[in-house]
Amino acid sequence: MRKKTLSIQCNICGNEIFLYVKFGKGHLIRCWKNKIIKDNSIKEGKHVKCQCGNIIGIDNSVFIKIKKQNINIK
């Protein structure tokens, strides 16, 4: 199985939000919290935001549902 480390960045300001380990191929739809290595996000209720205020995703306790239009993946 492929293992890849992804840098998930804000689409507006370019700041790194997560450093995430992804297994397998396919699109990133959810970030499982136990696979996040580095977390620079801000949580307000269920919303996960960048430091600039851009909403990155929705917190569902075990994973974060990502809003693809608001991130860049490198």
C-alpha cells in the first residue's frame, strides 16, 4: 500500500494547515485525526479554519471532512 505525506495548505493565504499521512491512492475527502502529524488549524465549534479565517472543513469527531475548494495539496 502506498504511503504519502501531504502538506495541506490554505487556498487564500498559503499557510500550512495540516501535515497528513495518506495511505493508498485516490482523492482526499476526509482527514482522519489519528493520521495528522502537525495541526496548525483553528477550531470554532465544528468548523476547522485557517489562521486567516478560511473554513477548511467540518469536524466530525473522528475525521475532518475537507472542503476541497479551500485547500491546496502538495
